[in-house]
Amino acid sequence: MGRDYYAALEINRNATDADIKKSYRRLALKYHPHTNSKPGASEKFNQLAEAYDVLSDPRKKATYDKFGEEGLKGGIPLQSGETGAWTSGYIYHGNPDKIFRQFFGGDNPFADFHMQDGNEVAIGFGGLRGRGVKTQDTPIERDLHLALEDLFYGCTKKIKISRRVMNEDGHTSSIKDKILTIIVKPGWNEDTRITFPKEGDQGPNSIPADIVFIVRQKSHPRFARQHNDLVFTAQISLDKALTGFAVEVKTLDDRILNIPINDIVQYLQRSLLPHVRPVPGNLPQAFVLAPVGRRPAEEGDVLPASKTYLGNW
């Protein structure tokens, strides 16, 4: 049988969010290792943190109420049932002090409400709210995978997030969805970071985390990007390498360029094409040809790297 989070917090299943908070506050202070050195107190303190972490979150609580600890931690089928997919299971981070600090605020909440003899000062529920210095949660980082065309032309990406938002009473919270809009600018590089300040979960005693998206460029079937250059690799026979040939290059906007190679090609030789001025962004493409000698320094090139294969070697 799975553990009973309600029993751990000494409440029943009809307990309100305020009841859950009130019970955790009382029991966390009672069993905190700083004030309770009895055997089992530390384990109880950890159990209280896990129980509060689950029951204070509407989604985790709903899953636990319906499927128990096994369903909560093992994952459950999606309601649609069309794909047979399962939700990911809950994993407790195992840090009860983190839950304690988030609830009370500050690293040492005891400093404000304990007498010199160690007795607790009698204060009403919620009296700790606002005590201590609020700290911001650790940034939440997610990869943003973009095609090479997206980085050349620019685009707009809309990403839906779900986050905990404090209700007007300042004590309870609910889960709400929000759409974040990312304007991808032409020429962005790999590892470009887009930050949405304080869009993480809200809490009464913490500053929401920043949400950070990090650009990851998808592989492209024709080009490899090197800084502001595009590299096109052509596999050619020995005969073509010795006698000359022409390479057809399909550009990012699906134009076909016919590139004549008249000199003898060495293995893995790199040939610099006449510079092609970028049109939408600062990534190069073979659109407008210009002499190499007049190439602006900040603009990139298309580099065909020819591979010569000798028979079956």
C-alpha cells in the first residue's frame, strides 16, 4: 500500500488548501531537525515535505487522489487514450529544507519567532509570511530547436507553459496556462538565450524563476553552418576531380545554382565561391553574386567542400 500523504499531515481528504498549509506549518516547526533531536524526527520532517509538495500542487494532488502514490510516481495514461502515451511520473527531489524555505521564506525562520529559552512565540497562521528575505528560484532552461531556414529568415514561435499562479487571497494558488511568444531574429546563432523574467511558478515567499530558452540548430540536409558561412559538401568521382565538373547547389529558398569547377580538385579541398550577399539576415546564400575582392568583411560565404573517392577505396 502506498503512503498516505493526508495522514502524514494529520488532515483528512476533504482538507482545504489553507488546512494543508496550516498543518504543514505546525508539523514542520515541530519536527524540524533544528528544534527536534528525537529519533525519527528528521525522517518525519522529510515525509512532511514530500506530502506538502504533492498536496499543495493541484495537479499532483488530483493525480494522487485518483490513482494513489503508484499512479503519481509511476505515471498514468493520458485521458485521450488515442496514442497510448503515459504522463511522466512524479519524483520527489528529496530536499525537505527547500520546501521549508519556500514556505516560510529565508534560511532561518526560527530567528524571528523563538524566545531565548527555545519556546515558540505564539503567532497566528500566516504570521511568518513576509519574514526573511525573498530569493529568486533557479532559472528554468529549455532548448529551442530551430531549422536553418528559421535562423536565416527569422520567424515567430509560440510556446505554451503551465505555471502556478497565486490567487488574490495571497495564500492559495492555481495552475494556469500562458503563451510565450519568441520573435526569432534572422542570423541568430546556436546558444542564443531568450529570457522571460519571472515567468516561473509563483509562491508567497519566493520570486518566480526566469524561463530561459536556448537556441539549438537542427541539422540540415544540404548545408552545415560554420559561424556566418554555409558549407555544402559535394561527393565526386576521380574522373570529375581531374577533368572538371559543375555542382548544382539548392539554396535555402529552393533556387538551383550551377557552380562550375574548372581546376583539379584535391581530396577534401575547399573552394571559396564568389561571395553572395545575404538577403534577409546575416547568413549567406547564393542570391546576388559579387566579385570576391569587393566582399564586405562582415558577410559570409558558401564553401563547397569536394570529396574525391578513388574506386572502392
